[in-house]
Amino acid sequence: MGSMTLSSPPSPSTCKKLLRVRTMAEHARKSSLTSTIPTEVNDINVAWAKLLINQHRIKHLKTPINNDSKVIMFEVKDCKKSYGDLSSTCRVVIVVDIDGNEVRYVFIAKLLPPDDPRRVYVFESNVFEKEISIYFEFLPYIRQFLLPFPQFEKLLSENLPICIYGSNSGNGAGVLAFECAREKDFLHPADPDGLSLPQLNSTVRFIAKFHAIGSALLIKKGKDLRLRYPFLESNIYANPMMIEEADNLFDVYSRFISSVPGQSSLLERFEILKSSKGAKLMYSCMRRQVSTPFNTIIHGEFWEKNILYKESSCDELECMVLDWKNAKIASATKDLAFLMLSSTNNHLRTQHLNTILQEYFTIFCQTLEQLGVDISGKMTFEDFYSDYKISLEGAFLQTVCVLVLEMQYLELKLQESSSKEDSDMEMLRLFEKRALNLLNDGVILEIL
């Protein structure tokens, strides 16, 4: 999230971790040894990139390269595109000579965030340990569960990022490396006005199937799942430091609404919600579980910044969903409500909300039936819609946070730029419009 500060000193053990991580990084820079866990973007070197190449080649059943393989080109580029991430992200490009052929590899690496306040939070919440476990243990567990259902074989392999390397230390440091989805023609959505209807339809089709798989998994293997992966019932954001920051973002949103003429009624509605519930309600909603088949494995941060798209051979859009560090057991409508509020504009929601919800519900039920789950008489669309409305309150507050962060990031970008790009100004204007229109959403007006 935004510009986090430490309201109180971190624990002595966390202070030791901060010191050990800095010492580890300094030692790696001074020695000839290659750190398997770079802690800053500048620590990524050719030797570490070659380690990634070999992990990639082993994953794809190819012979590893030699340490002395000639490097034709090497580049590391910071990929920061938002404000307040719990990691640093960079693009690593390396071209090597393999048996006389120039072979190009492109990876996306996630490292520790650069500032101490965020590192403190990452350490205390074991963020990297959890995310590594998700990619190397939990998702393979789901794939094993789906073996008797070949019709879903491609769902996880084509719609989730391919992680080729993950490592974390007892100090709290960690790193993950992925195949770059851009190399497969996946791109971030470019319109600051929100997802288009085709993009939204593609996303809803995927998440309805994924949620149904998670629901079937809980119904059939719930006890084993909870024992193996207890982090699925925790919330990495339920932390006093994050609660304080969310409340600060709500204050920014209040000031933003008050700066717009004629919006006193909107401000009053938001102030009532903020003062009575605020961040604690938001984080409580993020882990809300239910006793129906709607209880499932959710993404937890399911919005446009974590989704990529490409056109398939059938002229249909395919989506890839990134960043599963906040996956948890909760109501399926949590993801859906947050997606709709955070990633679409008011006009699209007004015109298409009922159709989108109907399509999601139909696919969810069909997928459960294909997985051998009997849902007859256990849920109706009316039940689903009621649960969706319950999830909207927390999703609204979560959306306020992410939109304010995007506005802050764009404002900072404009302040630091001497050119004042028109495209950046237009993007900021559209995000401001979306943030303001949140409070005019028809369904939101029903719950505030």
C-alpha cells in the first residue's frame, strides 16, 4: 500500500533480520560468491541469471548450461508500475551462446521491497515463505486433485504464471522468478477507464471455474487441505501497521471527495462508513468464510493490476492471473465483488452486472457438477446474489485503497517527470473519476 511508516519500533528479532539481510547483501557484493537470494535489484548479476536459466531448462527437461557459457547480452530493468508493493519487481533479460546458437531468456523476479517498513511487514508475515509454498506445493496439490478431470488440465498451466525458482531464508529474505508472460503475448490491460466487457467476460469465466475447483477441493479434501496449508486461513494484511495505513488511505479518499464541488452527500456517506467500521471491517471481510459451496480458495487481490490478457487463436481473449500471495479460504464472492468494483467503470457495472453475475453462477455450478459435486437444492442464484451484496462492503473499502494508491502513484510520477505526459494526466483523471463514481454505484448505494 502507500507510504508506510513504522508507528512503533519493530521487535528485536525483526531488527536482527533487517540487519542480517543488509549484512548478507553487503557480503555478497564484496565476495565472488553468487547469492541465491538477491535482496535488491542491483544485486542481480549474470551468475544468478544463469542459475535461473538452468532452473528453467531443468523444468522443461533440457540439459543445464555450463557456467562458462558465453553471455551475449544481459539486462535488468525495474518493473515498478504501482505504489506501495510488498516486493520489488524487475525484468531480467539474458542471451547466451548454447552450442553455437544465441538463446534468449526473459524472467520476472520478485525481491524484497527496498524500504525497511515494508521489509518489517514482509518478515513478520512470512510473505515470501507463503508465496513460494503456493507455487511449489499448493498449486501442484490442486493439479494432482484435477488428474481425474482432464478437461481442466490447461486451466492452471495456461491461466497462472509459471514460477521457475523460489528461495527464502530464515532471515525473512526471499525471491521468486517467473517466466515472462509478455514473451507469450500476454499484456496488462491498458485502459485506465477499467476493463472492457470482453476482458471482464474472459476473467469471470476463469475465476468461476477456479472457484468451483477450490470449492470441490474443500468439500472432498477440506481437512487435509487445512492441515497441509494453514496459511490459507490466515490474512497477511491483518496487521496493525497495515490497518493504520488503510485508515490513512481512507483519510486521503475523504479529502479527495471533499475537494470535488457538490459532493457533500457522498462525503457524508463515506465518513459514516469509515468512522463506524473502517480498516478492521475491510480486513475482516477479506477472510469471510461461509458454510455453503461458495466457500472456496480465493485469490484475495483479484483486480486488473494482477491480470494479463492476450488474443487466442479463436479471436477470444485469454487471461493470466498473477500474484497469488494472498490466496485464502473465503467466500467466492469476495474476489468477484472486488473485481467488479476495482476494475470496471460505473457504466459497465450498471449495464452488465446482472449478466456477469448470472454467467459466473452458471459456470460455477456447471464446473462443480463436472467435478462430481452434487449441488442440487444447496444454492440458488438468489443465495449467490445475497452473498455478493454482503461481500460488497469490504470490497468497496478495499477498492478505495487500491484506487487511492494508483492516484498517488500517478501524482508522484507526474511530479518527478519534467515532460508532464498528457497520457499520464489523462490516466490520473480517469482514475479520479472511477474513485469518485464508486460512491454512485447503484448496488453500493443500497449497502451504505
